[in-house]
Amino acid sequence: MRNFLSVKDVLPLQTALALAKEVKAKPFADRELGRDKTLLMVFFNSSLRTRLSTQKAALNLGMNVIVLDINQGAWKLETERGVVMDGDKPEHILEAIPVMGCYCDIIGVRAFAGLQDRDYDYREVILNQFIQYSGKPVFSMEGATRHPLQSFADLITIEEYKKTPRPKVLLTWAPHPNALPQAVPNSFAEWMNQTDYEFVITHPEGYELDAEFVQGAVVEYDLEKAYRGADFVYAKNWSAYSGAQYGKVLHDDRRWTVDAQKMALTSNACFMHCLPVRRNMIVTDDVIESPASLVIPEAANRVVSAQTVLREILRGLL
Amino acid sequence: MRNFLSVKDVLPLQTALALAKEVKAKPFADRELGRDKTLLMVFFNSSLRTRLSTQKAALNLGMNVIVLDINQGAWKLETERGVVMDGDKPEHILEAIPVMGCYCDIIGVRAFAGLQDRDYDYREVILNQFIQYSGKPVFSMEGATRHPLQSFADLITIEEYKKTPRPKVLLTWAPHPNALPQAVPNSFAEWMNQTDYEFVITHPEGYELDAEFVQGAVVEYDLEKAYRGADFVYAKNWSAYSGAQYGKVLHDDRRWTVDAQKMALTSNACFMHCLPVRRNMIVTDDVIESPASLVIPEAANRVVSAQTVLREILRGLL
Amino acid sequence: MRNFLSVKDVLPLQTALALAKEVKAKPFADRELGRDKTLLMVFFNSSLRTRLSTQKAALNLGMNVIVLDINQGAWKLETERGVVMDGDKPEHILEAIPVMGCYCDIIGVRAFAGLQDRDYDYREVILNQFIQYSGKPVFSMEGATRHPLQSFADLITIEEYKKTPRPKVLLTWAPHPNALPQAVPNSFAEWMNQTDYEFVITHPEGYELDAEFVQGAVVEYDLEKAYRGADFVYAKNWSAYSGAQYGKVLHDDRRWTVDAQKMALTSNACFMHCLPVRRNMIVTDDVIESPASLVIPEAANRVVSAQTVLREILRGLL
């Protein structure tokens, strides 16, 4: 593997899952693989799970790790070409990226959607600039439109907890006070669409996702029908994708909060969320604290997905 | 040892001191003990000595270290249960703690007293949540009411510099412009009370400490009597503990500043302070710069106390 | 080598260049040299290249690395003696420096000129305090008046790309919106003056550098004459050095921007800059993106200069 940006980079999924299983069973088996190799983690946005789990994964592989928070202790970066740089940004990303590439062997990048310009966000400008200019393998630690390390960990978790070969997996929108990107639901849909699960998406009208990610998934606007028989309920907020509404919070209707009443409609469904989660907005205290909640094992599998991806990239460097 | 929160976790002190001596004599002898083990250091507050000395201690033991500054590059954490999280805190500590526990083997936590609510502070809510929810050994890098790695380093230093078997150790309040927690004096008293030293506490009226920490120590309000014959003068500011005054600065009376005149009353006492220290508030330039000042060897022993504690926790994981 | 503050610490340059060549050819050959040795990197100012390249250099040598951003997560430092510390700075550098020295084997320090007080800046107060009080070898990661790791990397790059034994090297001032220190041009001049190159400095009147750094270099105010026949054009902005103008931006005259027209006067000169660079102020997009631009190989050589210096300091510790 060279870069890791979406599910396409690890197909077929059965192979990816087999590799993940190996990594989880023997996390220190490849300690020599990363020797003298340095991972640079570049954050344009906040992070807890990704920051810690990716470091842990790299350390398990014997790598050195350097963490760079672009907005803390480094220089602010200009991203547009042709600008006369007489403002507050002392460095251009066209220099900064190849420079970063000089000091490491693999680069992880987190760069969220700005939610101002859909076309700009959906072109994944920053991730693609890193691929084009760094000279090093690049993996997404959540881009503008996808969060593939999260989706991979989600898939691993579902595989570990599913009680039927083809579970019904429900992705449900849930309310949130702020405007959030579509990266997690987009990515989750993209991965689910590569499985043979029964995959259903539910959300209020107006919160339709990009058709390219939804693909053949069933979109069910009736909450009761959506929940009925579900084996997994995957909650997430996102802002509007469509047209002029892009990046907007249309409403934060609490009828979409995941609660015990809705969970009672399911087939004893497990509850999932990528975290961080707003309690009593996205999900009630009792549901997230119930035995059906998988949020912690799901987060723990972030080490497994990151280590599996890093291992394949390291093998590609041999 | 599982967790390290107070002197109770390393009793008897003679054993703890013997272990510390081993560590100081051969800092790299246990380089294999920490192999493939990751220390996560979580800071809710600023740190210089603890940040550096604990990293050094862990690196000496061959561990990997991940540092997380909660207020820099991570998500702000909600700490109360039942809240509708529609404000500025995107993550709940009830998720964040078990998640952190997934990505490491041992957790160090710094969480100062808020000084708003004595009962809340003295319950050590955050440290106890880490113990309850992280699933991993937890040690204090200064909690709301104790700073045991500091007190352990203080004890090691006194043992190294004492000229009589049972020195007189004086803990004196000293002025400071801001409201500081009682963690350092509480903890120092708790450790001194486990020794056979002559232990005296002096402070202005109104700055009485919690009786649980003072225990059998002599409290001497007369400054001259307090200093006379002292072998060690340990200065520290703290805010009021009592009742409605909790967390308040009652005054910053410079008569309590440690100066050459007071030191002249002692038995050539060594001067100690945990640092950072406000010069010419807590102590005059000439006293802290005199040969009697132990502030640097005391700080250096922070590596020893941290490494001794980490070593015992690592042994507990075997 | 004990400390590394200027070119004087690595003379003669032929030896330094030979050591750098060894390091570049076999970056992992001295992996055992840094075993159990800890590098502490202390930043009083922002950094991208220095932060990453110095870490990479230390990791290549098998060292442990601790990064401390003084203004993030540590305590603000008082630097003047005799002050009653009742303000916003809780710690004095006279304690902080020896404390830092306790927790590491080598210290790198970045402390820019404040540009308020020329005498204070040119005495390199902070670097010299680290040398005086830390008890450990200290190297400059850019001081108030020099940036020797940059100059060393610049020299390595010129040696790699020069097409004649004694190339003409032009250091040119270029416009910038803010007041910048003289550290990079001072240091570059100091290193060039140790070579047998033809070394020319050009800048607008009023931007004269300190004569101690200029030494025997030719200062040419006529831009056309300066550029003609140059093999390397090294651009950099700096604020005024002279008298009452110290630290001021006299103007940001764009006639000094490095552009294709000026580069056409040269002998197919390579373009160099230490980065970060303000595009279309210092240099036009087309020049920095041309094949003649060496900014990326120059940045890559920062690992080589840092590793060469660290290796010599480590050898001095044996």
C-alpha cells in the first residue's frame, strides 16, 4: 500500500480484516518493521483518539513518532498559490509539505472540512497536496470527506460483535449544536457498502448525504421502520450536504436522539459512535452506559486499524 | 503497586527509600522492564518539572511516552453526568477516560484543585474517575489535594542532606499573589508524619491546613520559635482551607518571606521549595541562591521518585 | 565539542563538511551513540524545520527526545534578577534552567531576538544563561544573533550544488511585512567568511548588518552588479541593525524581491532561502518553483547539520 485515503486502498475487505486480526492477536510481532522509520502526524484540527491510537500503533511497530500541531508552535500556513504573502501567514503549504516530507518516512494528516465551500472540501485539497508534494506515503487521519481509520475500526468492531452473518446496520443522524463535517457518515457508508450487511441510513429531510457515498444503501425517513430489527445502531451528527444548505445546521431536532425507546425497537442492537459524543444530544446517558454500548471497544480498535494500515505502508517501503 | 496517589501506596518508607536508592544508583538497570509499555501523561494544568522528570523516568525504564495536554489539541471535557451537552465541551470524561485507557499501559494525571468547592476538590473527583474508568494503573502527577511524587522527592532529598538522624523539618507558609491549592503542603505533611523527624508547621492564623494532613505535627504560630534550630526550611504558599475562606488569599504578608534573617535562627538549615517559586515573595534571591538552597537537587530527585514509582507499577503488571 | 553556538565551534570547515558527509551517507551508523541519552528541545518561539529536523537527527542517533514549548503547557519565565515576582510569571529562569539540565543530557534552545534592545539581544542573554546554569551541553536552535544549524545546512547545500570551486554567493535582503531578526544573515555571513567563495552582500541603504559579521565581505548596493555572475542567490529579510533604527522595518521595497529578471543576470544561479518564505514578497512563485530553487534540499540538509552537531556533542560526552 502506498497511501490510505479510503476503503478502496484496502480492498478486498476480507483480506483487510484478516490482517487486522493478525495485528490484534500479536501487536508486537512486527516491532522490527518500523525500526529507523519515522511517522510524522500532522494535525490541522483537534484530536484525542486519533492522536493517541495512531501513536500507539506506530510505537507497537517500533517506529519513531513526531507530532506536529500546525496551530501550536509551528507557522500558520498559506494554502493558495499566487498570493502576495504580506498577511498573518508566514509560510506556504507548497514549501511546508515537501519540507515535512524530508523529515519522515510516512505522514498522517488530519484536515477537516471548512464547510464554507463544498467543492473545495470535496476535492480534499490538503490531503491531495500532501500526496502530490511530500514525496512520502500519506494516510488520512480524517480528511474533509472521509475518516477511513475510523470506518475500518467500526467494521472490525461489527465483525467482532455481530450475532448473525448479515446484520442489519443502521446509520442514524442525531442532533448536535454545531455544524459538523460529513466525513464520518460518508466514510462509514462507503465501508458498509463494501460488505454484504443490510445497510440502512436514516436522517431528517434535508440531511441527505452525497449520492456517491450513499450508493445502493436504503434511505429510510421513517424512524420506527429504520430502527426495527437493527443489530447495530451507528449514530452521528452531520451538517447539510445539499446545495446552498452545505455546512449548515438545519435544526437539532431531539426526536432523533438515540434513546432507550428507539433502541427497544431493535433486535437488541449494539450502540456505536465514533466519539467524541455529545451526551443527551446524540444519545442518552442510559443508552451509552448500557451493556449494548460498543463505544469503548470501537475506540480501542482504532489502534488495530491504524496499526494494520501502517504495517501495510511499511511493507510497501521495503 | 497498582495506583500511586499518596504515601500510603509506598509504605513502609524505609522500603520506598531503599528502592529509590537502587534507581538512583543504576538508572538504566531496568531498561527492559518498560519494553512495549506505553505511559500516557494527561495534563489538565501546566507543568515543567513533572512533565520533564516523569518522561525522563519512563524513558530510563525503556517505556514509550505519549503526552496529552487536555487543553491543547484535544477536546474540552465535560465532567458532570446528566448534562445536555449543547455547550462548548464536545466530549465527556466518562468516554474520554476509558478511551485513554485503551491506548496505554499506565496513566499519569495532573488535575489541580479548582478552589471553588472544597468538598469537590477533596474528593479528588478526576483522579478517582481515572482509577474507576480507565482500567489501567493510575498515578498522581499532582491531584487536588496531594502531590506525592514531589513529597517522595522531598523525602529522598532530606535523607541525602540530613546531618542528624532526626532533623527538625519546618514547613512554612510564605506569601504569593495568587490563590494556590493545598496539595503540596498537605502531601509534604503526610509524608513527614510517616518519619521520625521533628516536624513543625508554621503559618499565619487563618491558613490552617486540613487536620487529616496535619495529624500530630506541631503547629507553631511564633515565627522565631518555628525557625529556631530547624535543619530544613520547606517553604510553600497555599490558600486558606477553612470553611467559607476556602481557596481564598487572606493576605500576602511579606513578614513570612523566607529571608537571611530568619535563616540565621536555624541550625544552618537547608532551604527547600518544590518550584516554581516566586522570588522575593516566597524567598529572597540571596537565600535561594545560597549554598544552603536545595531546590535544584530536590528537583533532580523528581526523576528518582517518578522512576521508583513507575518501576513498582511496571513490576505489578508482570 | 561542548556547545554549538556559531561557526567557531566546528572549525575548520573542511572537517565539519567531512563529518556531515559521513552522517548523510550512513544516517543510522551511530544508533548506539545516543542510547540512554535524552535531548531536551526548548522553544521560546515557533518552529517547523528546526522542530522536526532536530528530532529526526536525534532519533537517528538513538536518543530520546523531549520537546518543551515554553509558552504552551509550561510556566511563563521571569528572566530578570532582583524582581519581586508578584506578576504573571510564576517561575524564574534561574531555577528553570538548572532544573531542565537535571532531566536531560543535551539541550537545544530557540530564543529569538526581541528587537527592542540591541545590546540585550546581541549579548545572547538566554543562550548564555543556559550555558552558564544548565550544567549540560547547549546548542543553538536559533539564537538572537545567529542560526548556525541553518548556516551549516546552507554550506552543505552549496558544496553539493556548486559547479565551480569558488562560486560567487550573493546574500540579498528582500522585503517582508514584519520586523525580523538579523540572525540568519549574520550567521550566513559568518560561515561564508570562513570559505574561499566570492561572497557579496546586497541590501538597501539603512539595512547594513553588524560589521562583526560582515567582516571582509563585499557590500554592493547596486542590484545589477550584485546579481551579475552569481552562482547562488541567498535571499532573506532582516530589520535594521543600526542605532536607533534597530529592529525597525524601514520599508518593504518590492524592487528587492527576487524575480526572474534579476535571476537572468546571474550565472544560472541557484536560489536559496532558509524558509519559511513569504512568496511574492521575498521571491516570486516562478523563481521558487523553478528547477534552480534549492529550498527543499536545503531544508533536508537541516537533518544532516543537526545530526553532525549532535554526534560531536555526544562524542564529547563519552
